[in-house]
Amino acid sequence: MKLYRFDYSCYARKVQMVLDLLHLPYECVDVPYGDRTELATVTGGYIQVPVLVDDRGRVLIESRRICEVLLEEAGGSSLVPAPWEGPIWAYADWCDGPLEDVCFRLATPGLCRRFERAADRALFTFIKERKFGRGCVDQWERAQDELLSRSRAMLAPTVSTLKQQSFVFGAHPTLADAALYGQLIMIKAAGPDLLRAIDSSFPRYMERLEATAHGV
């Protein structure tokens, strides 16, 4: 399999963690932000990530659909064990929806600064402004304290849970942890201090999940 990603993409990193937790072999392709020629060629014109090309040559797009296929076809019941399928999918969808809506705003200014090329920074900003309005990236930078506060409030119940058990739904990781990891890795990519500012326990949780995924 081949996974096309941006290394900071919460959705791509969720899919990557699912692949790792299922111990499935894959090649990871980091897509250049300003040159998506290979991605467009593979997909026939689709240029968003993640994209997964499976062992049968199928091109799968959109992280939820990719996860659905992996969990249905790759022995993925361990990541959505009965009878917790509903709550686990609900938590994953919450991470990808309401939580992401706050986290991506918090992360965006730092992510923008990561690009070495001015053209990539400009394109990244332009794409955000097309959707959220001119000056949105600067606005989110000024609102960092507010966004941190909102992130802490949204994640407080999860932090409480993780103080009592290793993973969101118990002693073993599930799809819920993969989805949460995607959000946390996006924030960490924007700045490790941002992640610690939300809660100092998250880096240790991420290390624990990564160790489990890699069989350490």
C-alpha cells in the first residue's frame, strides 16, 4: 500500500496510525505542498490528502472512508471492538469535526511558518483565506490564548480518562486513539509548546500509542 500525506495533516496521520496499529505494511509518500503532480496523476485530479492506494490498486480518498475500508477488510475489529463500535466511531467523528475545528485554527499559524518556501507559505495562507476570509491566519495567531482555552475545555474529559487508563477506551488503543492522535500530532507539528500548553500529559500519551503501534 502507499499512503500520500502531509506530515502534519490530522486526517492523514489518523489513517497512518490505523495502518500502524493494524501492523499493515505501507509506503509513506510526503506530498510537496506546492507540487501535487504525482498525487493528481494517481487520483485522476484529486489533490487532497490523505490518499491510500491499496494492494489491489484501488485509490481510496477521504480519511473516514479509508478507515472504514481498513477496519472492514484488514482484520480491524480490534480497533472497533464490540460492543463499543458506536461510541468509538462517535469519538473519532468528534475529533475529526468539532475538535478539529478548534485545533486547526490553533495550529495553522505555526504550520504556516514551517514552510521553507515563501510560495508555499503564500499558497497555504491563500487556501485558508479563500474559505475563512482575508487575514484569518493572523487573526488566529492573535486569538491563540482563546483557542488554547477552548482546546483545553474540549479535551478535559479525555485528559481525565487518560489519567485512569492507558487509552481512550481502555487498556488497548482503538480508532478513537488514532483520531485523537491525528489532532495532537497536528498541534505538535505547529509547536511542541502548544501541545504541552493544552496538557502536559499528551506527549507521554502519544509516545505510549506510538510504542504500542510499533510493537515496542
